[in-house]
Amino acid sequence: MLAVLLVSSPAYATLYYWNSGNEPLTASDDGDKKAAGYGSWKIGTTVNGTRSQAYGYLKDLDDNGHNVYFELFTQTNAGYCIQPGYTSCDSKWYTWKSQFSDFDKETWGKDYWSSEFYASTSVNPDADYARARMRVSESNWGADTHSGSTYTKGNRY
């Protein structure tokens, strides 16, 4: 008798891209480009359970001694919305957790593309769908210089 075991990939194994090397996400200050980044994101299973996982490449665009990093903001379809009285909340996405590339704001300081960096967060146990909001930044002694945000498509988990 021959037994057959079917193994399917979980729905959350889909890899989504945030920007590209040709069109990176950039952070600028007064028109001067400071940081660039691009990469991918997915929901995956690790030894720490189901995780939101971002992978990315960085480039320091300004030789000023300040390093650059990317930041993963895991957004889910469940969360808390705090609104002033007599207003309503119709948010579809709630920021759950955030993390820096390689868990450090001082990730990269070279003017060429880095090797791959990683960031991950847990996912909200009360939700079943997540996406990534990504940004790149320059780590300064004062306020950091941030790019705008880019969003991935969502994954069920």
C-alpha cells in the first residue's frame, strides 16, 4: 500500500516587494537625498512563531558620517483606534509593532548597495491579515531624516 502525503504552502508564504534598486525608497532633507532602500516582505514561520519579516538593501547617499536604516511597521486588520469624542474611527489597518533593519538604527554607512538586512516583528493574535509599511531613514544626532512610507500588499496568516 502506498500512502501519499500532500504538502501545500501556506497562504502567507507570498513574498511582496517594497520598491526596487531602480526605484528605491529615498529619504531627503531640504532636497538632498540621504538614504535609499528597497526589499521584500512576507509572513513566515520561525522558531519564534508566525512573524512579519522584512528583507532589504540600503545605500547611504550622503557622506556625512550618519548611517542609514529601514524600518518595518507591521500593520494588521485588527487593533485599537483612539478618537476624540463625537468622532468615528473607520481605519482598516492598525500598526501593531515596528523594528529597525538588523534591529539597529546604525545599520549601513556605505555609498553602494548593502548585503541583505533583516527585520521582523510578531503579528497581532487578534487579527488574521497583515501588511508592511516600510520607510528608510538616516540616523542623526538630532531628529532622524525619514522617507515617506511605502506599503506592501497584505497576507493572511
